[in-house]
Amino acid sequence: MARQPLKSLTESMFYVLLALWRQERCGTEIAAYVRQLTAGRVTLGPGTLYAILGKFQEEALIKESWSQGRMRVYRITENGRALFRREMENMRRCVGDGQREMREEEEV
Amino acid sequence: MMRLALDPVDIPAVQAWLEDWAARGWYLETYGRNLVSFARGERREHIRYRLQPTGREGGEPDQDTREAYREMGWTYVCSTVGSRNLGGVRTEFHIWRCEDPAAPELDTDQTLREEAYGDLLRRGWRNIWLGVPLAAAALALMLWLVWDRPRGYLLDLRTSSTPLMLCCHGLLVLHLISRSVRLIRFTRQLRRQEPAPQRTPWGWARARVWVFQGLYVLILVVMIANLFRPYDSRPYLPVSRYDRPVPCVSLAELGTPAAGEARAVEFRSVWAKSTWWTAEGSYDASPWCEAEYYSLRFPSMAENLEEQLLRRWSFVIDIGGHPEVRASVPGAGSARYWREYVELLAEFQ
């Protein structure tokens, strides 16, 4: 069976792409950045983090930019940026729809 | 220290079991198909063990992955053995250990965790859709061989090994189904985004292992016992050596001079409450007489038995010119024999 290309991101995937949006990072740096950014709400365990990094590399959403010893540093690709923007747009629409409904309920 | 291995598909139970052993100071070293080995260490609370499906490729995690996990607090311990074939060992789960209570969980994304079980799940369904009908067909074939095999039926009346093997086989099929069902149930829980427990009581998982390992041992013992002491090798003893009445037909009762004392052997099995084979005289010398007596647990089997007995002695019946003689044998509903061969076929009710 052919593998389905990635269509949507889980919360963990979203934050991994976000962590690489502005700068290259290695695995542990990504995990630390996400934990700090979300004030500990989202944590990335090694099983999840390295599964995401492997998946993103297969989908050409990120690339290994350089490595030193066993440390590997990743950067986001144009495909990754496009997927992240699309995901942001979807989320913006969802939030917009939700806010409109809630506002209308309050006005009634 | 070695212990019987719990089935790795009981994931939360296995994790709890390993953590409990670590709390007692025993640390997992290897997780084989049947046995698990532990090494002595210092007693430590808050040690976590997690099982991670290996995926289609199996094998063990490479050094880079182990190092990356170690940086986040998780140490690779070993991998469970899924199957062995000519290509080597195929692993099923990697086992990771974490000694830092502040380290994050191994898998923190339920969706990805469920995806990781995809390959195991496919194998689980394959076991159900292919393995179960195949196992059921094998069971049916064994049953058919027992009931229809010309000599097999008679042989199986004298031993309990075949019904025992049938029961064991049936239970092992159930084990195969239950293993796949447990795995499917666990992954469905992940798919529904329900919080999957990391620890569950492991008593049932251990009991299941004892039962099924016991079945394998039982099958092995029965096979070896049959190999070294086939039931045909049991000795015939003179009838007088038995302290209870022996259903025996003597040559004298058939109107032929006796040829020494009759000898008998008794069998007991699941099918027959009592089976006696008696013989008088020597097989190579006339006169010679042999009788078989079956007290069946299930009367419906009698018809099949008669058919099998007739088929067995057909070489005597089919030879022309030997008239069948009806006889009167104590305890038998009817009896007939062929005097030239001094063979007797009696039907006991």
C-alpha cells in the first residue's frame, strides 16, 4: 500500500516545525525550545521527537543541515514552510469561526 | 535471574512488571521469546520502562538513536524477540529505561504512537484472518484423522494423548486469537485518543504465560513419552495376575483345547473407561485366540469402532471358503468367528 503523504500536523509536529522556523536546531534543542515556548504544556519525548524528525525528512519538510559527531542539526525546507503556512491558515480560520460564533451568542 | 517472559503485547502490564522488578533491585537484561533475564542492582524507585514497537524493519536501534534518546534520559535496554526464522531474529519491541523522574515520557503524541503500532496491528489482523482459519483447518484435520483413520481410531482408544493434544492445540489457537485481540484493543484505545495507561496489574498476564507455557511443555512431554514408551509396548500379563475379572475369551469357550493361560493387557483413556486385549496361545502357532474388549465412555462411538474392527480383520473375512460361525460368548451381545483362523469378533453391548 502506498504511503499517504502528510496532510495535517499533530500538535507535536506543529511545534517541531515552529522550532525550526527561524533557526536550525538539533533534537534536544527542539525539545527544550518547545517546552519553554509552551511553558511545559507540550513536551516532546524522544520517541515522538525522533519519529517526527524521521517523518519530516522523508516528506522533505526538513533537512539535516550539518552534523557533528552524533549531533544532527536540522533546518526547515520550503516544503516545510508551505505546509506550516497552510496549517496556520487553517487554524486561523478555525479560530475565526469559533470567535464569530461565540460573539454572536454573546450578542443574542 | 531468569523468569518466564510475559507476552510483550500486554504492554502496560509488562512495563509495570519490569518497573516492579527494578524497585526490588532486579534490572532487565534480555527479553527472549520465553525467558527474561534480570541482573542484580541497587533498589530504586521511579524507574520507568517503556516498550516501543520496532516497526517493519525490526532489528535494534542504531547507535545514533540510542545516543539521542540517552540525551533525553532514556537508555536502550534490549529488544523483545518476535519470531525466529532462517533470516535470523525479528524483534517486536524495543525496551527503554529511564531513571530520571523529570525526563519526559518516551512517546508524547498519541497519534504518532498509534501509527507506530501499524505494522504490529497488521500482523495481528493477519493472524486472525489467516492463522485462525488455518489453525481451525488443522484442528479439523486432526479430528478427522482420529475418527476416520482405519487403525488410528483403534489406537487412539488406548491412549489419552490424542484428545490431550487436541485440547492443547485448541487452547493455543485461542491464545493466538487473544494475543491479536489484546493488541487491537490497545491500539484502538490510542486511536480514540483515550489516555492509554502506562501501568496495569500484571497478575493475569503472568497467569496466561504460565498456562500457555505449561501447554507447550505438556505437548512436548506427551510427544517424548509416546516416542520412548509407545502404548503398543505394554506387556501382556497372565490373567491370573490381575486382581479383578478380565473380559477374556478362552479357546476352551470356543470348543478348542486350551493353549496355556490367557494373557491380558489393560488400557485406560479419555475415550474408553476400560480396554482389554487378551491372547491365548502363540501368534505363530495354532491354536491361537485373541480378543479385544472396549468399554466406551461415549456409546455413539461403538458404531464407528465396529466398522473399524471389521475393516481391520477384513483380511480374514474376505478369504473365501471360511464360513463365519456364530458363537456364544459370556457378556457379549453377539459373537462370530472363523474357525480356520480361530479369530473371534464379539460385539459387546
